[in-house]
Amino acid sequence: MLNDWHVVANAREVTDGNKFATQLLEQDILIWRSHGEIHAWLDRCPHRGSRLSLGQIRNGDTVVCPYHGWHFNSDGRCIRMPAHPDHPVSERARATRLHVREKYGLVWVCPGEPAADVPEFHGVDEDYHLVITGPYDVETSGPRAVENFLDLSHFPFVHTGYLGEEPYTEMDDYEVEVSDGEIRVTNATAYQPRANVTSEAGVKVAYSYRVLRPLTVMLTKEPGAAGEKPSDLILLAIQPKEETRIRAWFVLAMNYGHGEPEEHFRDFQDTIFFQDKPVLESQRPRCLPLDPTAELHQPADKSSNVYRRWLKEMGLSYGTIVQA
Ligand code: FES
Ligand SMILES: [Fe+2]
């Protein structure tokens, strides 16, 4: 988790000279921007531990602590202690900087040492327009939320009239494999009365997933005809604020509806996600049990069972229960 990239903000919302406070993996994080460049720091002053995000950004490039006014430049170095203006400042007086990148309109942070690059949103090219939806705060663990995203057999019950409806409940088989360090799910199908914002009639939709990282997944929704590009590509990135308090971010990429206001896509995704949220928050335990005997399974759960095994093999204990 520490060496992965996690989404912490919508890049558009952290404007020049402004700051944004959030949490990641139990730590408070300060995101701010100076002269176009994004910065991510631990939100903690090295002097007495107060939250720097309660302070100010001065002249667009200096963070001023709210408590005793220490000034930090964009390298994180303290350049002024107002109580002792003539005193040399210790080299150790530094804010803790974290690795940060901007990609797909999102701000990604790695609190440890990045083991790889920011996950790639495969297949997105100039034919697609991107819309960020959410974020959605949910009282659950990251793995429970990922598993919900991989689950199709809940559609007729949770997303009635949108992504499914009775009596179209029977699930066809689909394929799951682990290759190149990721989980690939292919040929999963679902009958959807209203598959997306522009749909006017029910269609059978093919889903394929790539679980790129434990908390980052992309989904491809294929249209009917072979050889056509997928209509929807969806990236789900979970920000684990705490072990069982997450923030879910979606990037939607569509090759249709270019003239459609962004609002319509966001409203549709809000509708879908707010149907999932109460069910997700009701699940107990909140952490995902990795022991196969801990919960019961139906054949449609194949992808979730592979996901659980994959997490167990990598030894992920954050947001999971390893032993029943
Ligand atoms: S706690 Fe930040 S300046 Fe004292
Ligand atoms: Fe759902």
C-alpha cells in the first residue's frame, strides 16, 4: 500500500496558490500548488505537529504554519521562524514531502517509494473524453469496494432499472486469469435496461476488467458489434483514507456523447454509486475476509474469489482479514 500510487484529489480543484487537506493510509496529507506545480506533504509541522493545512499559502509559494508561523518554501524547507527572524534555521526544519503526480485529471500520491508508475488507463485515446465523478466517501475497506465493482450479479437488485432488472438475473460464465501481475476478467455479460446516460433501450453488455493494483481497477464496456471500440472505459481508484474509511474516485472515458454536459455523466454515476453505498456500508466485517471459508460463494463470484486469493498471495493485510 505504501509503495503504491493513490488518488488524493481532483487536480482541477487544487488551483494555484491553494491547498487541500485530505487523508491517506491514516495520515493527514496537505496538497497544494505553487506556480503550476503540485506538492504533497505530510500535513504536520515539524515544530510542534500542528496541521499545516490550517495555515496559509503566502505569495503563492510559501506555506505558513498556523501555530507559530514558520515559513516553508516549496521544497519543504523552513526559511523563516518569525519569533527569531535573525536566527539561522536548522537543516532539519523541513516538512515531509511525498511523491506526487498528476494524471487523468487526478492527483496521485505515493507515501513510500514508488514500486512502479501510476497505473495506466489502457485504451484511452483521442476518441474518448474524460469525466471525473465522485469522490464518494464510504465507510468500508478498499478491498470491499473493489470487489463490489467486480460484481455483476448484484445489478438486478441494487441497480434495478439501470444496470439490471428481474427476471434477467441468471449469470453466464466468464473468464478470469492472473497474468502480468494483474487480474483480467473477460466475457462477463449482463442485460442492462439503462447501461449509460444516453441509452434508450435495454442491451446485453460485455464487461472486461483489469485489476491493475489492489485498489485500482479498470473496466471496459463493449458495445454489441465486434471490432468496434468499447463505448465506456471506467477507472476506479480507491483512496484508503483509513482502513475502513475510503474515498472512491472514478474516471469515465466515453467515445460517445461528446456534446453531452459533464453534469449528465456525473449525475448518472452518482445515481449508480449511491445505490451501492448503503449496501457496501452494511457489510460486516468491513475488511475483506481472505480465508475462503469465512464467507459463502456462488459461481458468479469467480472474479472476487480470484481477487481474494491474489491479495492473500501478495500478503495484503490492510483492509483485509487474512485468517478467519
Ligand atoms: S507548530 Fe508549526 S510553527 Fe510551531
Ligand atoms: Fe454496484
